[in-house]
Amino acid sequence: MKFRIEPEYIFLFVVFTALLFFGLGNLWGHKLSNPAPTGYHASDAFQHQTRALAIKDVGTYVYEPPWIVAGYTDIIGFYPPGLYYLSIALSFVSGLEVYDTIYFAAFLFGILGALTFYHIIKKFNKPVALMSLPLSILIFTGISMVGFTWGAIPSLTAQVLMILTMWVLANVDLKLSWLFLGIALSATVLTHSSELVIAGGFMLFYFIVTLGIHFILKQSKLIQARNMILGGIVFITISWYFILIAQLVWAKLYPFDPRDVWITHGGYPDIFNLSNFGVFQYIIIGGMLAGCYLLWKNKENPPLAILAGFYMLFIGYGNFYGLNYKAFQMRYLWPIYLSVFLGIGFYFLMNLVVKRGQQQIAIVIGIILLILFSGLFPIPNVPQYKILEGQPLDQYHWDVFAWIRENTPKDAVLYFFYGDLYKSNAVLRNTERIHYQVLSHSNPDNTADFLTKLQQGIITRNYDSALLGDCCGAAYPYWKGFANIGFRFQELNRSYFYKPTDICMMDYYIFDKVASQPALAQYNLAIANEMMKSGHFRVVHENPYSVILKNDKPGENCIGNATA
Amino acid sequence: MISRVRTALETQQLKLEAQKLVMLLFALYTAIQIAFFKESPIIVGRLVLSLFFLFVIPGWCVLYLWREKIGFFERAVSGTLLFAGIFVLSAYYSGFVGIHIKYSTWIIPFIGYAAFIIQFFASSLHGKVRKH
């Protein structure tokens, strides 16, 4: 027995390195350790980063940390924390910050998902697998990359665990596969619950196919069927608690409605469609037709990769039958799921010309495809990688959050005045303190109170403010009794959290000195000066962007009716 | 006699697997260093060792059971994901009995290592992988 480096290994190394280089490497400017969160392009992205940071500090996730849920201490840890735990562990052992490791884990797992799907494809045809894999580079560009940088990383990681579930199903006749199946399903639900429905659906689909082969085609498949049932039992045993939460919280708030049709992805830029594959969509469609033929030809042992490809195509169109935006999240990884059809398409083309040495030729085609997709040479109608460089959160704001975390009492209450950055208000949870924010967004019917007062040139003790938290996804669930969950956000109503608030009650105030509209920053500073005049305020931290005031007498009048 | 031959074969196979693990370690290090070429080799090295300690080796240990049917690289990739799953489940639920993640991070990988020891010494699992 001797170890030999196969051409396949070199090919896989090249693809792995390219995906990491083009994906996270480019986003982070090829640095691993960033001075502040980098490549976070939406509030949701900060939501995950701050929750991971919170769990790292608190140590467990039985309940939500108070600063994430408007100060409550009994809100159930409702968000699937799988990715958070992976990033925390990596952070502890490697010494990198959680805001780096959570992205690293998500990107690395995306690549491992592509490699695992490669192995699923390889089980029925190696040259097909080799020509399929390069398409995966497209998960790190365009619409799919939005999934990574806008905060869909738990969903993407759960999809990778769903691919692992598929891989275990592909090996379901092996010893203890039922145990691994149960673990893979449990890890999926604990990373993003909705992916469990997709993974469970595929398992059920595969189970029915297996039974069909057993009873109709008379091929013994009882062991496989038994292992799938056992896997389901293991899954329920391990995950009953989180299934309960998913059922009582998520399924209750977002019931499945097949009439719920989504055409656009809310505020997201775009939707992944087959047309995004450019000219290669025709090879993929050809591969689908050939895939139907292969399924028929191998009906006694249908290739799981083809079944998975068709299944994920069907799920990707779930926006038409009740899967709403989650269907669009599934499409982020279409370059992985549908890669099998690209590989089959090329395989059939290759078969017309070459009959021998297909594996070597498949590697060459794979490398050519990788170069084509990588965008090194712009070619029209070819789906190509486009570089996305992530901007770091500016150091001054990051310093403010760190200063508050390290220098204020745990029960301090903060108030954030206007800041351009704070539109992504989840970023404020980096302070790890309960916090309010002045409401500065107007709508067509109503100008924000803050802006009205700015225009009138007056400063008052009350401003429309928000007691912030992760309110609106799960409505602050808490245990009311056994298997009975209440929702504080619904019970108290939105007006309890968004209302005119006496700003003199807080402990610390954060004012931005710079804004895209200078009037807003000037108004901020006018309020700060007015507070200083009261005599019980002092500057405790300042940098060129922000200033933090400490209120030594919370509750006492801090502002007369002044003009700005 | 049979058991001695079996043990020798096992040991030889294990040596080969260990060689492959070392190769994988270098390959992963190289890939990450290329992707993050502006980063210091120490930070990259620490990250790679962390990945190996937390997920890759424990995953390989767990899937050593399937070594006769599945190639090394496939087991290493899927084993990493599988053990990440085991890690997530263990860390989350150990929080319910009050174990801080800073401790469970260091303890949980040993579930994988223990699984390997059990496989290596439990004769009922020796090289037997059911395939129907």
C-alpha cells in the first residue's frame, strides 16, 4: 500500500483553492484577520455576527441575551445556532475574531458542500463529476454572493448540511448510516430550520423511490428503507427540543400557504434564474433531458445526484407554491445542485467524440470550464465570476462599540442618535447593551419626528425612538407553560417598542459627528451640547466620527425646550 | 495468527491514512495561504490546525468505519461536515446543563477521537462494513 497523488486530487486542490481565493479571498482583500467586520452588506449579516459574539460571551444559548431582545431575560433562544457554534469554536481555537470566523466557516462550508456534491455525482460517473464541479465557483458571485454578504449564511450552511444528508443517503446501505443520517438531519435543523423541510422532503422522496424499486422492480431495498426509518427516529430523538421550537415559533408565525406566490425577493437585488447560466443553460437543459434518460436506464438503482438535481430544481421554483423567499435562498446554491446536469451535458457531448481516456479529458474540460467561469477572460453570454471587495466597518464606529462593551456596566442603557451606519441597526448589538435608537426614517405619510424637529430647529426631551432588538422575525417568544409559547412583541404591540421616549432616562448617548447629510450631524451635536449644559453629562469617549456622553443622573431633566 | 495478520494489515492501512492526513494538512495550509496570501503564515497555520483539531481529524475518525467502501478524500470532506454537525449538536445541548462553549469547544472533538479508539479496538467493527 502506497500513497499516490492522482490527477483527480490535483484538480480538486486547484478547484478548492480557486473557490477560496475568488470567494472569501477577494472579499477580504486576501487577509484572514480583519480589524473590523468586513464584507457585511446588510443588517441581517450583523444579526448573525452579533448573536455569535453574544453566545461566545454568555457561553450558552438557552435564552437570548437581553441586548438582542430589548432587554428581556426570558426570551427563548429561538434562532438556529449551528453556524454560530462553529464560528465560536473556530474563534476560540484559532484566535481569530468571531466576525471573521463566521464568514470563514460559511464560505469554507460552501466549498465543502460543492465537494460533497461532487462525490455524490462521482458515485455514478466520475467524468461527469469532474466536469460538474467548476460551476460551483458561481456561488461566490452575483446573486448567489448576495446570500453570503446579506446574511443568508445560516441558510447556506444548512443547505450544505442538507447535501451531507444526501451524501449519507447515497451510502445508506453502509453500517451505522442511520446514525449519521439522524445527525445530518439534526444538524440541518439546528443550523436553519426551513432547510430541514427540504432535506426531510428529499429523504421522504428517496424513501418512496426506494420502496418503489423494492416492491415494483423486486430489487431488495429493505436495509436501505430500514436505515432511513432508523435515521428519522434518531433525528427526532436528538432534535425534539428544536423541532418543538421550530413548530411553536416559526411554523406558527409563518404557516405554509401554497397560495403564497412570490415573484420578487423583497428588498433583495435579484433572483437566480436558469438564464443566469448564460449559454450554458442550454447544456444544463440538455443535461436534464439526458438525466431523465439515465434515470430510466438505471431505474433499479437511480443515481441520487440526478434525483437531487431535479428535486432542487423543483424546490427552487417553490416561490410559486408557498415556499416564498426560501425558494430563492435555495437557488443561491443552484450552481452546485444543477452542476450535475452541466456535467451530464458535457459528458454526452464528449461521448460523441471520445471513447477512451475520458477521465483525463474530463479533467482538462474541468480546468477549461473553471477558467471560463472565473472571468479571467471576459466572454459574452458565459456566466462569469465578478470580483466583490468587501468594505470593512469603519474603525471609528467599531472602536465605539468595543469601548462600550469594555467600559460600561452590563445593565447600562444606551441611546443612539442619528448615524448613517445605524440603518443596519443589528450592528448596534455589538455593544452588548440594551439600546434605543432615534427614529429618523420618514415614510410617504409621515415625516420622522426627529427630522421635523430638525427642520423646526427645536430640541426636546422626547423623540420618537425604538427600543431595539431582533423583534420582528420571531416576535420575542417566551415559555408560557409546557409546549405553550407567548410572543411579547405581539402581546405588547409594536407601539410599545416604537414610541415617543424620554431621552433623559438613558445612561449613555452616542452621537455621530459626521453624516452623509451634514445637517443631521449638526443637529446631533446641538442636542449633545444642550445635554452638556444640564451639568450632569460628561464626554467619556470621543473620536473623529463619534462622541459618547455619560448621563450621571438618568431621569433628571437633561434638556430645556431649546432651539438648535 | 489470523488476528495478528489482521492487526498488521490494520496498522499498515492506518499508517497510510495518517500519511494522507498529513498531506491533506499541507494541502489545506497551502490552499488557504494562497487564497489569503497577504496573511501571516502563523495565523494561517493556526487556523488550519484549528480546523484539523475541531472537525477534520474527528470527522475522519468517525468515518474510519467506512474506510473499506469509501476513499480517504471523500471521507475527509464528508467527515468534516459530519463532525461539524456532531459538534453543533453537542455544544448546543451541553449548554442546557450549563457547560460554557469555551469548555465544550475543547472537549467535543474527543468524541471523534474516542469513536476511533472504539472502532480500532472493538473486534465487532474491525473492517466490517455492511454493503448490500
